Amino acid sequence: MSLRPLALLACALLLSACSKVTQENFAQLRTGMSKAEVEALLGAPSECAGALGFTSCNWADERALISVQFGNDKVLVFSGSGLK
């Protein structure tokens, strides 16, 4: 039996455990950043919702949350909880 599938699974689990929802990444957020810049920093959001040019997106893991509100794809305000 090949160990390759097991090794790939182990790598996938390790990578998924490396959350980008951290205090260090939160500290790099700035008002006026583009949504693309935020996604480059935090990865794809867990969820987004919006209307009329405004969007609210959340990045979350099992212990922490970063919430960012965008207007025309630019950061207006952001908050975080449970960050370490």
C-alpha cells in the first residue's frame, strides 16, 4: 500500500490548521484597503453578505473572528474578537 495518499491527507490537515485569523494579520488591516488586499492577507472569507455597494465579510476559525465592512470594495470599518 502506498503512503502517498496518507501523506497528502496529513499535509492538507496541517495546512487547514494554519489559520490566518490572527492578531498579527488583524493589525495589518487599514481603512481604505481593497477587498482583494484583505483577501490576500486573510484568504477567502468564511461568509459575505451585502447590498447597494456595501458588503460585510467574516473570517473565522474555531476560536476567533475578524469582521470587515466594505463600501465599493474598500474597507470602511473592521473588528475582531478572540484573536491571539
